[in-house]
Amino acid sequence: MKKLIFITVFLLLAVCLLVACKPSGCDHVWSYNFDNAKHQLVCRACGEEKEKEDHTLDEDGACSVCEITPGVFYSVSEDGKYAEVTGYNGSATKVKLAKKYNGLPVRIIAARAFEGNQTITSVEISRSVTKIGEAAFEGCTNLASVLIPNSVTYIDYGAFTACDSLVSVVIP
């Protein structure tokens, strides 16, 4: 009986030690969380957060650190599994869409997201995007070039209607 109690206590202690003694460090998996003013690195594994920093804009208006274009609006899907581009009110002429928004892949450019924008001249769509919504870029009269990755499997009706300056569409 003493032997059984000893083994039981030993096993309980071993389990407690394994649960309580976590490794001293985390193999951090960093991703950017951002808004239109700041970005922040957050570890997806442990949740550690770095200090928020202002975007550092390059000559094209994209952040040279987190590589997003401020002014692009993103929202999380109803099921919380992906994000989508829903609008743009920035001043950059070259727009580069994020691969992830707050840790979620950006999958969709929503219907009419850029409709009527007169500022943008080029758009680089991230490799995470699979769908371009109806009339997403309709009436973007200064849009001259679009880079569409091979991840895009659906381009809805009228996505580029009345893009009078469009001279280059690259689809791999």
C-alpha cells in the first residue's frame, strides 16, 4: 500500500512539475497588428506585445516597417477566421494591401472598396487575397496598374469598370 501511495504521489508531483515549469522563453511567432496611425508586433504564440510605433511612410505612402498602406480599412469576417478590405481614404498613390490584419489572413477585397478613388495609380494585392468583390475598383480613373496574385480565384462583375487609365494588369 505504501508503495502504491508513493508511486501515486510521485506521478502527481511529476505532472505538477511538467505543468508548472514552462520553458523560460517562447519561440516567438511575430505578426503586426496595426491601424492607420500605428503598428505593433504581437507574438501569436504567447501574446507578448511590443510597444506601438508610428508608421514610417516611404515615398509611395506605404509603411516601410509593417509594409501596409495607411488609409486602407480592414474588417474581420463574421466567423472571425479572416479579414477583408472594406475601403480606402488615404493619400498614397501606390497601395499595397496587407497579408494579415491583426493576425488574420486578408482574404477578400469587398464590393466597392475602392470605388471612385481618384488618388491611387497602382495596387499590389497580397498573396492571401482570394476574391475581388463586385465593382471593387470601379471608377478609379487614375489606376494604371494592378498586380493580382495567383491566389485570387474569383474576380466579381465590374471589378475594374471605368478604370480609364488601366494599362497593366499582371495575373501570374
